[in-house]
Amino acid sequence: MRVLGVDPGLTRCGVGVVEGVAGRPLTMLGVGVVRTPADADIGQRLVGIERGIEEWLDRFQPELVAVERVFSQHNVRTVMGTAQASAVAMLCASRRGLPVALHTPSEVKAAVTGSGRADKAQVGAMVTRLLRLSAPPRPADAADALALAICHIWRAPAQNRLQQAVALHASKGRTS
């Protein structure tokens, strides 16, 4: 499975591509950040993020895009920018018919470190170890994007089994 992880943000939108399956060593195919100038018009910033994500989709041809689920923060302005960047990533993927998975920050942290309360340094260290890198990806947004992709690869088999069980249960309820 090849997954593009997206850590949404208006100034720095982390992107990372990981390939592999649960239970086997994973491979990083690419990591980076799509940047937009903080003083640019919001519309132009969103277009810049769209262009950047489209380039990553063209270059790496992922099977799925994993995006960090926006959560409520104290700063509404930050949440709005993050949500807008997140929507651009989901739109780019959906336009191509790619499935989109959303994972909360605590789900991602728990998947890669074992603790949903891990800090950025812990996430970066585990991403480095899991992908056998020589150093943590910088900035942290890039490491977070890789963590999102890793989280999805590891969680997808269990999520798929759960969805199948729910669908089977629902179909039995309709035939009874």
C-alpha cells in the first residue's frame, strides 16, 4: 500500500509518502513541505497548496491519502487555516478517485509511539527509527506527514475488518 500523508497547514503543509504493509518494514518514498507565504492572499495560498499536493500525487501515485483530522484548538484562526488546507488535500485526492482517511493527532501519536500524548520529538524519533532514516525529517510537519501515512498503513487492516463486520451485521439485520 502506498499512502500520501498530509499534515495540513497554510504556511507549512507537511507531505510524506510511505509504502508497505502492516507487519513488514516500511519504506519512505518522499518527504517534504508545501510552503506558502504568510502575507499572501488566502485564495492564493490555497491554490499554492493545491498545486503542491497535485505535484506529489502526480509524482508518487499513492493509493490513498491520509490527512490529519482537524481538532478544536484555542486559536480559531489557526483551526480555520488548518481546516482549509485539509479540505484542499481531500479535494485533490477525491478529484482523482483516491480514498481519503482522516486520523486524529492522538491516533497518529499512539500508532507510532505507543502513546497518544507523545510530543513532536518523540514522533520524529519513532518515524526516523521505523523508516530507518539517518535523521528525523525537518521540519516537524514533514515528520508528522510520514507518521500519518504510517498510522494509516498499520490501522487499515483492522479498520477494514471492522467495516466488513459492521456491513455483515447490517445485512443480516435486513434479511431477518
